[in-house]
Amino acid sequence: MTMRTPLRPLARVLEARSKGENPDAIERENIRLRHEDMRDRARQRAEGRLLVLAMFFICAFLVVGVRMGTLAASEPSEPRAITTGAKIVATRRDITDRNGRILATNLVTHSLYAQPPQMLEPQRAAQELAAIFPDLDQDRLTRQFTGERKFVWVKKKISPEQVQQVHDIGEPGLMFGPREMRLYPNGQLAAHVLGGASFGREGVNSAEVIGVAGVEKAFDEELRDPSQGGPLELALDLSVQSTAREVLYGGMRLMNAKGATSVLMDVHTGEVISLISLPDFDPNARPRPLNQGTAEDSPLFNRAVQGVYELGSTYKIFAIAQAMELGLVGPDTMIDIRGPLRWGTHRIRDFHYYGKELSATDVIVKSSNIGTARIAQMIGADRQRDFLGKLGLLDATPIELVEAPGAKPLLPANWSELSAMTISYGHGISASPLHLAAAYASLLNGGTRVAPTLIKQDYVPKGDRVVSEETSRRARDMLRQVVARGTASFGDVSGYAVGGKTGTADKPIPTGGGYYDDKVIATFASVFPAHDPRYVLVVTLDEPVETSGDKPRRTAGWTAVPVAAEVIRRIAPLLGVRPEIEPLPLDKVVMTSSR
């Protein structure tokens, strides 16, 4: 705190009086000195304030100058509204087949919106837009443009040609926003695998692309994560998929079937090389779910995965293989097939009369229900259930599709001896064609379990052993005999040693109360080459009718088998499977002596 000097200090006044001086002069001098001090301090304060103000103006001019320089060096752009909230990430990774060919990618396009307050001729604009986009309602657009709304979405996606047409309208209130959309360049091909995508959160300048079905939804988070790097590589082969679809579609039409599906699987890795469900759809314009009818009436229904059917006699090889693995029968063991086989009030019959007994091999070749049921009695219900569980026939498949968990096999509530007998020939249990393909691959690849996958695999460790290599080889030999001289003779493709089993099952009535008399599910499950298995192919036709003869024929031998044979004939070269002379069994090789 500053001490102020008194104007008339007593000591100075007394001293002045003793010297005869005027004491008032002391007061005047002190007032002068005090005013000079006050003046100096005021000047210092003013100079400080001026310095601060000068620095402020210098900084302000520097900021303005830098900003002007930045704007002068930048590209001009329209002002944009600023919104709060999380940033919309529109970028999505590509999806390719196993050879790197594009199955799904992104296309930069535009959205169209209107700001009615800025429109000059809203009625004319509505008329012109309705002409460009026939799906738009002119009256509705007119009401929206002339009402009190300040923003109206017109179209979420438009083509470059449509952008130009809208530009030509010349309406300043019609505006465009950048938009990235999902594009499937192959259209319907692999539609049920890819599924499709749509828009999630949307803004004027961007939109979030999200998967709605198939692998697009199953891998939605990974596909939306740019840090994942390259594209998602599927196990599908685009060439094989295209060829198989062409043949299957022709076969479905030729056999007058309601629908069709096929699954091609690598027996050693479980990779699904081709998966087709007909009818299908274009994921670029994914249709809406049906409001009436059954799910299988919709083209969105994936018959290969969601279709849970009784697959008939294709199951017989499982019973024979398990019996051979348990040492109950061998390929030449004779089985009593006299019928009908009675169990309580239930009767089991064969499609034809085959005599009193057949070898275990011929039970498969002739497709004897009675013979298979007797073998199932030897195995027992508990052991049968355990074995089918090891083959993956009791649970939903682990394939990477969002639809798969909901397609669980239909099992009997009480797995009794009678259930075991009917299940042995594919009745009383329902599964999907994909279940069947995976089970056949596990049984016939040498006997190790494989899990179906849509993702390209670099290395797959061997799964749990289901049967021995010897049992697997014997099962393949039996299936080869089915094609060579049995119910699947139309499936023989020269040079590829096809083995397989037919299955024809009456179709159940959806409302309950038994089965249709004239509607079946026809299936052919095959493996090729049988002596050196590489691929399993399952073809299923829904309600086929072959009409070239005097009477309509619905069995798989007449419907599914020839379609599958043509698929194999066409795709085997694409898979790199070269035709070869089938090696003879060693017991049929005869040594001859030269002269």
C-alpha cells in the first residue's frame, strides 16, 4: 500500500517558521509533486492499454489474413449444414469369389430431395418427376411440394441418366446428395448367398449401408470396418455357380418342378463351391416378403438352407455305414427283406418285390426299405441317434448365413425303435439339403467330420473321425454301384465315376394330417469321383413331374438324377476334375500269361 506524503508536515512547518519562511510554500510544493506523480502514473497506464490494444489488432489482422489466404487457395464448394451426432460411415468392403471376381461392390450415385420453400414451380416439378420416375405419385408430390414441409425425400437412389433428366427440369428447389449404394454386378447369381443390403442411418450427404440377409448381414460388422483391409473372399466359384444355375433352372422347368436347389461341397474342407436356390431374385432390387402363402412360395426363401425336408432314401447309406462300422454287417451280408415288415400297426414295404433276401450292398442298390429297417433294428435307436448327431444331422448347420440357425432339423419327439426304422430310410426326420451335403462329405471323405463354410479356406484341420477309412471306402463303393446298376443309372457320367443315392419322399400337407399322394421331394446326393472323392453334389427338386412317358413319373431316379448328371458333366471340367478311366477293384483284376 502506497503511503501518501502530508501536504503540511509539522517538522517542515516548524523549521520554516524558525527560518522566517512562509509555511504555505511547503504545501504548494507538495501539491505540485503529488500532481506530477499522478500524471506520470496515468501516462503509464494509458501507454500500457494502447500497447495491449495494438497487439490485439495485430493478431486479429494476422488471423483474418491467414484465413483469406486459405480460402483463396482452396476449391470453391457449396455451404453444407452441420449436424450433430455420430458420423455416418458409408464405405463397405467388397465381396469376391474364391478367384477374386467381384460379387458385391459399391457404386457412387446420388439421392434426390426437395426443399419446397425454394421451389419456383412445384406443380410442374411434380409432373416432370412423375414422368421420369413412374413409381412416384404426381398428386402426392404436389401435396408435399405445396404444403408446409421444408424437406422432402424424392428418391434415395438415382442413376446418372436420371440425374441429368432432373437437372433438365431446371427447378432450383430440387437438390442432389452424394450416395454410395451396394451393387451386385452378377444380378441373380448367388442371390441367396449374398442376401442383399439396404440403407440404415441416412443423411443428405451420406447413408449407412447395412446387410439385410445372407453373408451381407452375417458379416455386417466386418464389412463395415475399413480396418479389415481387403475384400471378403467366399468359397464360391463364380463360373461353377453360373453353370450349375443354368442347368438347374433348365432341369426345374423340364421336370415341371415348383422349386429346385443344389449344393456343391468340397468333401475335404467343407467349402461350399456352389449354392443355388430357385426361384431366386436380384439383390439389386430385393423383393419384399410375401404377405400371404407359405414361406417357400417367396423367392427370398433359401431352399438349400431353410428348406427342411424329409430326404427319403438318401439316408439309407448312413444306416449301412454305421452297421459296417459296428461290425454288424459287411457288403455281402445277406439281409432278410420279406415283407411287409410289421411293427405294431405300422407296415413297412418296398417299392418293388426284390425276393426274400438281398446283400447289404444290394439293399442300397435296390433301395430296400425293409432291408434298411432291419439293419436299423440291429443298430438300435440310441446308437443311431448318436451316429446321426456326429454327422451333424441333428443341429442347425454352422454355415455363415443368418438364416441357418433357424433351420433346425425336425426330429421325432420319442426316438423309439419304430422311429429308428423309418429314419433309416429317411422318413420321420427332416433336414436341409445343406445338412445332407455335409453329412455325405463327412462319411465319404475318408470318415472325418467337416463343417460347411462359405468362406475360402487356406487350411482346414481334420475333424473328428466319424467312421474308419475302410467303412468310408465301402460306402463309396456301394454308392457307385447304385449309379452303375441301381436306381440312379441316369447319373452315370463317363469319366467321372459318379456315386450317389436317390431319395423320394412324399411331401407333407402343411396343415397337418398326412402326406400328399401326388407331390414329392426328389433328391439325389452324389459324390465324384467315387474312388478318389473330391466333391459332393446334392440336387433336390420340389414337386417334380416327368411327363415324357405314358404315366407321370416323380421318383428321383427319373427327375433329380438326370439333372444332377448334367450339372456334373458341365462343372467337372471347370473344377479341374479330369475325366479318367475308373480303376477296377483288385479282386476283379485277372492275371494272364503271355505265350
